[in-house]
Amino acid sequence: MQGEGEDDAARRLALLQAGLDHIDQGFTVIDADLRLVGWNERFLSLLEFPAAMARVGTPFADFMRFNAERGEYGPGDVETLVAERVRAAAEFRPHAFERERPNGRIIAVRGTPLPGRGFVTIYTDVTEQRRHERLILERNEELDRRVRERTAELESTRERLRLITDAVPANIAYIDRGGVYRFANRGYADWFGHTKDSILGRTVEEVLGPALFAVIGHQLERAATGRRVSYEYTMEQPGRGRVHAHSDIVPEYDEAGAVVGFFVLSSDVTEQKRTETALIHAQKMEAVGKLTGGLAHDFNNLLTIVIGNLAALRDRLDGRFEGGVADAEAVRDGLEPALRAARRGADITRRLLAFSRRQPLEPRPVEVDRLVRGTVGLLQRSLPPAIAIRVEDPATPPVAEVDPHQLENALLNLAFNARDAMPGGGCLTFATDTVELDPPAAGEAEVAPGAYVRITVADTGLGMDEATLEQAFEPFFTSKGLGAGSGLGLSQVYGFVKQSGGGIRMDSAPGAGTTATLLLPLSHRAVVPPGPKPAAPAPCASGERRLVLLVEDDAEVRRVIRRQLVDLGHLVVEADSGAEAARLLDAAPEVAVLVSDVMMPGGLGGRELAALARAKRPDLRVVLISGYADGMEGGDTPILHKPFTRDDLAAAIGAAAIGAAIAEARV
């Protein structure tokens, strides 16, 4: 019977344990010696204790130590952390607290002392409960806040109007005559990083900040004159970076017609600007494609001429053809077409640089009417007799800040285009005057507001349709027959005018002729008459032979320049880098002239080499050469642009003597 009683007790105990294991809360019983005597499975899974620790007699301290070692109680000495918790448990007092575990779960712990000492502890996962409570609290607070705001906004008609303006996808404000904000909608406040209440009563400069106010503050001054003002601006916005806005300022008038304030309507056009930028980039890529195709076509033709003639000349010199070694006439027959083709290639490159606005310009005050009349004198010898040329007299001769040679070239290009548009004859009219452009007119002309010299070139020719007019300034585009034009004339004019800080517009219609209008910056400086043209230099006499250090990294180019220097009577030593040239300058004090390319590998370019040489030898003549056109200013040092002739090189060496004298005088 005793055995049956024990079995029955064991079954009941197992049944009790099974029931405890199905409870969703952890459960432990600790005896008076602080040892484990009861638990359930949820206790182990909830607190992630290993199953090996779940045995009768496991010290309470072992569980505390296990937790401390895995960081459950935060930083600190493990044994100290264990001792604190064992000491608190030994008091056998009721306790309840919540603890967030490292895994983010929140555990509620409630301990109750048992008779005869010891205690039972319940562990409950309250993570979801606390999250829901927090969400409910936050939502209640948000709802309460929204209710308060909506109630306040709807208390009157004025407040309802505020609600509407806050919902409009635009930035709206009202500024009084003293430049103080009296109203701003939420969009306006958010745009400048403020709240609506913080803007009211503050000045425009305080809200915009000194930097932005310096850019757009004057727009209020323009609006104060009674004009509606439109403008765009760019600013930095936290979290978004550079943003763009379009704004309109509309003055408010009192009964007497005086301006008493300003309505401001502004919109975010950042995405629009990005779209426009992407479209412009796509158009540029299309233009680059056309440019590349046209350039390849023209240069392949030029190279065919150059290579074919030079190869034929080489074969004649080698005696491969009948007649033996070439005579002077045969040499001339081969060289002349090659030279013409090479010069045409240089001209195409110059036109491309003009279109890309990278040609070297020498702007100075130019009396435009006088230059136009000089150009007409050239045209009268070039245009057919059936084309009449007329020049309108300006009220006051305008003076432009421009490169006169490039302007003359641009006018010739326009005149020759007009000639081709008038095959049966017609009238070509030139007119000059000055014009003041306000912001709207300047925006339409794509120039900055201000004073300009206006040059008009009008013909009575065939005119252009809209499709042709849209492509008129594109490189290699031509409406002429195959082989009748390079398609670079108008693109060169466009590039020159834009590089000069001006604008150009073409107006045309089929059968109505074409009018080209050039806007060039008005000059306020006095016109300086041109000095006498220097005579072409002759090769050096035997007594004037100088030792020239030639620095060029391209061996073929270096060979050509060496031949030119030798033909001028100079002795030449060569270097293919700036570093090698610096060593030769130290080793050869006899060097009298330095001719160096600007762009060279190795870290020591032409400018740096020139500065180094001048520091040691102020009397040294220095000539820099370059195939680039932008950013090649050399100060006192002449810049000779490739390609150049022997005479160009001689003139540059002569000019270098002036630079050497200036540099020596400064020492």
C-alpha cells in the first residue's frame, strides 16, 4: 500500500509539473538556503537558462552569476553583482520590478516570501503589453495634440483660412512695409526651418539669415516701388542639400495707392530643376554625338590629304617611282596640299574652341561702329555686286568690351551666311546702338541685367524655318549643300559672344530674311588706338645664335619645333620632362632661351619650370607653348598656341626678351 501511495504522489507531482510547464509565465521556488526546489519550462525558455541548471539544489547564486557573466546586469565586477542580488534575496522580502533584457524583451519579476522562509517568483514577458501601452499613449497624445490644433484653427474664419493655406502645396507669407512678417503658412515656415509662430514679428533678414538675405533682400526693395517681382534663388536645406525656389512678390496698396505690404508666393522647383538639368545633359550628349561625327568626318578627310601627299613625297624621295629623287616642283606639289589641309585642321580646331568658349580672348574697349564700317570695307570686295550693304548711323557711337579681331571674324561669318541666303542678290544691313536690359528682358536674352551694345545684322534672303532655326548654332549643322560649308560658322559666333559675356538671337522665317542680334557688354573705359604692327622677325644672324632648351614630352612635336629653332639659327638641347629640364638648366648655364610645353607629366609643368628658371636666372628668355586654350595665361611669359609657324616661334622668342627684362628689373 505504501508503494501505491508513493506512486500516486509521484503521478500527482508529475501532473502538477506538467500543468506548471503549460503556464506562459516563468515559475521558481527557492528554499530558505537559497537553493532551487521548483520551476517550470517557461522559466528556462523565457530567461534562456541552460537545461543543465534546472535541478533541485542549484544555488540561487549560480543563476545570478550566469546572468552577470552574459551581461544581463550591465557592466561591473561579476562577483560584486552576484553578491548584491544574493544579499537582497536573503532578506526574503516581497519584491516586484521590471527588467529589460539585452535582447529587448521586458520581463516583469514578482517575488513572494513563503512561510518558513524561501520564496516563490513569477516571471512574465510584458514586452508587447508595454509596447501597446506606449503606442496607445503616443497615439492619445498625438490625437490630443491634433484635436487641440484643429480646434484652435477652426475657432474663427481667419483660423479656417490658415488651415487652407497650410494645406496648399506652396509657401505663402505676408510682410509689412517695414519688412516684418505678419503671416506665414506652414509650408513657408518649414522651408526656412522655423515654426509659424516663431516667424511672426521677426524681420525678413532674421528669418532668411544674413547670407540668403544678401542675395534676395533687394527684391523687396524692387517690389516697394510698386512692381510685381519674380525671381529664383538657391539655398542649402538641412537633410536635402541644395534646393531651388521660384518666388513672386505682389505689393499691397492702400486707398491712396501707397505700398503697405507684400504678398509672397513661393514654390519648390528643385525637382523641376533636376529634370531640366537631366534634359540639358541629354541634349549635350546628343550635341557631343553630332560634334564627334562631324569632327571625325572632317579630320578623316584632312588626314587623307596630309597622309596621302606626305607618303607620296616620301616615296619620291626614296626613288620608288619613275623619275628618281623628287625635284623641287614635285616636293612643292606634295607639300602644298598637305599644308593647306593642316591649316584647315587648325582652323576647325579654332572654331571648335570658339564654340566651346575656350578660345583665348583679348577684350578691350572697341568703338563698334568704326569696326563695323571697317568690316564692311572688307565685305565690299568679297560680296557679289548684286548684294547692297547698308550701315545705319548710331545716335552715339557705342563702345563694347570685346576682342576686336574675334568680333570682326563673327561679323564676317554672319555676312557670309547672309550672302549664301541671297543667291539672287538683296540687301545686307548693319546697325549698332546701346540698350539697357531689365531682368525680364535680360532673362529672355539669357544675359545678366545691365547695359549692352547691340549689333544687328539683317538680310533680305531666303530665311529659315523653325526647325532649321533651332539647330542654327549647333556645330557641324549646315543647311547648305554637301561640301559647301563646315557647319561651324554660326556655332563659332555663338561661342565667342557667350564667352564675351553677351548673348545672341536669330529671328527668321521662310521668305522673310534673317536678323542676327548680338549683345556685347558695354565698356566704360576709353578706347585705346592700336599701335603699329611689329615687323616679322628674321632668322638670327650667326652672331645672335643662342642655346635653346626645348622641353616637350611628345617626341614628334619636339622634332618639329627643333627643326624650326635650327632653321632660325639657334642651337638646341632637348628634354622630355620638367625634371630633366631643371637638371639641364643647372648643368648648362649657357642656355639663353627656354621653350617649354605647359602640360607635361611628372609633376613639374611648364609654369612651374618657368618660375624655377626665372628664380635662378632672371635674364632667361622663357616661351611657353600649349595645345590648350583655357586657363593658359602666363603673366609676363608669352604663351604660344599650337599649331604655330617658325615665324610665330621667332616672334615669341623676341617677346620673351621683354618678359625677361621685366623679371630682371623686379629682382
